[in-house]
Amino acid sequence: MGPLESIQASTKQSDPAQRGLSAKAPRKRTTRERKLELAILLVLVVALALSATPWPSAMLIRSVFERGAQATIDEMTPYVPDTPLLTQEGVVYKPGSTFDVFSPAGTTAPLPTVVWIHGGAWISGAQRDVNPYLKIIAAEGYTTIGMSYPIAPEATYPTAVRDINEALGYIKAHAAELNVDTSRIVLAGDSAGAQLASQMTTLTVNPEYANLMGIEPALQKSDLVATILHCGVYDLRAMADLSGIVAWGFKTSLWAYTGTKDWSATYAGATMSTIDFVTDDFPPTFISGGNGDGLTWLQSVPYSNRLKDAGVPVTELFWPATHDPELPHEYQFHLNFAEAREARDKTFDFLAAHAPRR
């Protein structure tokens, strides 16, 4: 038998029909296998969506932040003194944008005023998040204003900057009814709000920067007597090198806020990095951050050093890296910490020195 005949014979022997056997039908996929295939498909679809738009991730981060914000409000509320306050909530400075105002009751005279810009990674937050803290400051004899601004991804950069500038213009125009002394304004903020406060300060005191932004500042340099910055971001280049879950959160937020994944190398990244626009015209600055917050070492300390190098009067409140307990991001609002109460009291001292009540 030759090779060809051997192969044919072998094939016939292995053919089930030749051996009297019936061929097996194709095996049906189990329900578990079908579910697994659907799950894999869903993961691929979600991954594609997440790579194409920041919206899903931004909404997830927002929901987490909103739950945390309410918990922080609940923590601060017991520390609000019983001092009677005049409260004006929901003052509309433009359609869809408002601010809340607190000042000591029974006072009609203009008072030094702290304008506070809330945090929330540029994608969440509202003025109500800082209202208890503003009531605490107002009880010391100040007018305090907490403002809303358009957040991402619904609004992208520099919409928030423009709206905050409009709010400051409204405050100046309505100073009498708001009990605001326009010659003693303090800009303040926490987290993303600190970045925005530093940006509004830069806009006010640095004409070249205002020209770069294409925005006419609502405040004059003489209006702005001090700045208060907690746990902020001042150098976006440094943020580009982060890794891990915190990095994912910040990078997603900045993608949503700037409208591009490549935010560090854009006009937005450049102009948001206020560390590059410091001059000796900056007002006295109070700057702080917790030792357990990576932004302290990556952002607040370098920014503080840059201010000091420029000759700006700086009041720092930092703790050693080994300090126990570790103080988290936004530690200043956790008034159950002795360190947060220290920050509050040093804020009072800073205001008394640079925005004194008359």
C-alpha cells in the first residue's frame, strides 16, 4: 500500500460514519458563558467610552465628593458660634450663578470682606459646602461671601474664571447693600477653589497675566489686601507626573475642566499654573495644607517658596511629614482636629493683621 492509500485508509477508519458512529452536534454555550461574553463586551464598551469622554468618570467623582461635602458640613456645624448674623442667601450675580453673604447682625457699616471660592476638583461643589466656615469667620466681625461658579464638564475653562470675575464686579457695584468695604477684600479658597483664588489674585495684580487671559479684572490692586489658600493646586506640570487612584481623579477632573486630555501642555495648563506668574505685587498670603495630603508637598510648599522668593509676606501653616495624626486634604474644615482649630485661629490672626476691623 502506497502513502496515498495509507492516508485514505486511515481517514476511513477515523470517520465516525464508517465505524457506525453518529457525528456529534456542536456544543451549545452555557448561560454562564453567554453572561461572561456579555460582561466582556460591556467592559470593552465602557473602556471605549471612558477613553473618549471624561463625563462618566467625572460624574462618578462628583457623586463621591458630594457625599463627602455633606459629611464635612455636619462636622463644621457644631463649631459655628451663636453670634447673630445677617444672612443673604442666593444673591444672583448673573443668571444661574449666585453667592451667599454673612455679616454680623446690626451692622450697616462696610466691613472687611472675605470672598471664598469653594473646592471640588473643578467638577463639583457649591457655596453651601463652605457656609459653616464662613459663618465662623463672619462672627469675628467680617462680611464673608461664598460663591458658586460653573463647574465642569458642563462648563470648561476659563468659564469659571470669567464668572468669578463677574461676581467680584457685582460685589463692588453693590458693596453698600452687601456690607462690603471694597478697600479691604480678601480672596480665599480651598483645593480647586484655592487654585481659582490664586488665579483671581494673579489676574488682579499682574497686568501681563490679565492681558494673556484676555480678561479685564473687576478688582483693582488696591482693593485686594490679602489671600488665603488651603490645599490648592498651583503648578499643573507637577500634576502630570502623578500616579495611582489620586492621579486618576485629578487627571480626569482636569480633562473635564480643560476639555482636553493633554491639559498640562495647553493654554489652560499654562495659565492655571499660577506659580509661573508670581510677582512682588502679590498681597500678603496665608497658605496651608495637611501633612497627609500629597498636594502639600507637590503644590503648596513650592508655591509658598515662590511667593517668599518674590518678597511676598507669607504666613505658612505646615506640619512635618511625620506629624501624627496625618492631616488629610481639606484638613482645615475638620474642626474636630486640634490642628484645624489652630488653622482657624491663625486665620483670625492673619485677618486681624491684614484686613483689620475699624
